[in-house]
Amino acid sequence: MSTVPRSDLSTATRAALLEAAIVEFAAHGFDGASTRAIATRAGVHQPQINYHFASKLELWRAAVDWLFEELLQEAEQARRGARTRRDQLEAAIGAFVRHAARRPELNRIMVHESGAPSQRLEWLVDTHVKERFAQVTALWEPLRRAGEVIDIDSLTAFYLILGGGTLLYTNAPEARLISGEEPTRAERIETHTAALIAMLTRPSRGSSSTSNDTRSGTKRRSA
């Protein structure tokens, strides 16, 4: 007889369902993902989904919430100790790229949803995307006025960061076939982050050419 408390089993089952849902919704979209496949992937019976979530839509929302909460926590941790807006921007970009490499499912879900108007897309934007855009704008526009980043508006910057930070990992199977290398290697993630930051920023006055690498948490390796 199991000695694991029922509450712990329930929490573990819910977590397993969320992880399975993330994979299925990322691969097939909301309409293509079935609760049967989610339950099978989670190793539970299908009725257990109904116990933890009132509907397939509620499960989808909970999965998306989980992914965004992970991203938010990782970005906040990366920005701790950042002294300037530029430091904060570069730290946030680094966290975003690392999360995209570890959790490509988030952008894959977004790609499924963002191409056509829907109530799910409205919920995504109202619940998560608008806040992320506001955070980028709050950092970007002062840096733009100060000449520390390239002279583009925050909407363009937002989508350059979004696309530049995620596409390599969203399309990781393609990238592996093209290059023969693993795009989620730590060295590749560092290089990708540094390149994205270099595209978006201008050298700080009096800074060395390695400033972007050190701010993003990467170090240029000596030859």
C-alpha cells in the first residue's frame, strides 16, 4: 500500500498533466491536441483530467500560465543586480533566449495561436503578452532616447527580440539538419544571445568591444 499522501499524488498528477499538455498543445495546437493523448503521455486515466481541470480550455490556459510563470521567474532572477536599464535589457534577453532553448513549446504554442483572431489569442494577449510588451517598452524607449540601442520603435524591437530569440529553438529540428550541431548547447545559446544583443544595441561610450558579452552573462573565450 502506498504511503505517499493523497495530496502529494494529486499535485504530481496535475504537474504530469500540465507537462503532457505543454508537449501536445505545442505539437498539435489546441484543436489538434486530444485529452486522450495528453492523459496517455502523462501516464494517467483520461477522467483524471476532468478532476483537475474543468475543461480542455482550462487545461490549455493552465499550461500556458505555467510556461509564462517560468519565463517571468527566470527573467526576474537574471535581472537581479543589474544596475542600469541596459544591463536589465541584456539580462532579460539572455534569460529569454535560455528559456526559449529549454522550453521551445511556449513559442510553438504562440505560433499556433497568433496567426488568426480567436478568443484564446485575446486571452493570451490580455493575460501575458501585453505585460511583456510593456516591460520591453519601459526599458527600450529610454535606451533609445539615450542612443544606447538602435533607433527603432519598441514594437519592432519587441518582435525582433521575440523572433530572434526563439526561432532557432522553435525550428530546432530544422537547425540540426542544416548545421549538424545541437542548437541547445550552452555555447550556442551564449553565442546566439550575444549576437542578438549586438544587433540591437550600440557600443556604450568608453566601453570595450566585449561589453555586450559580459553584460549578457557570457564571456568571450580567448583564442
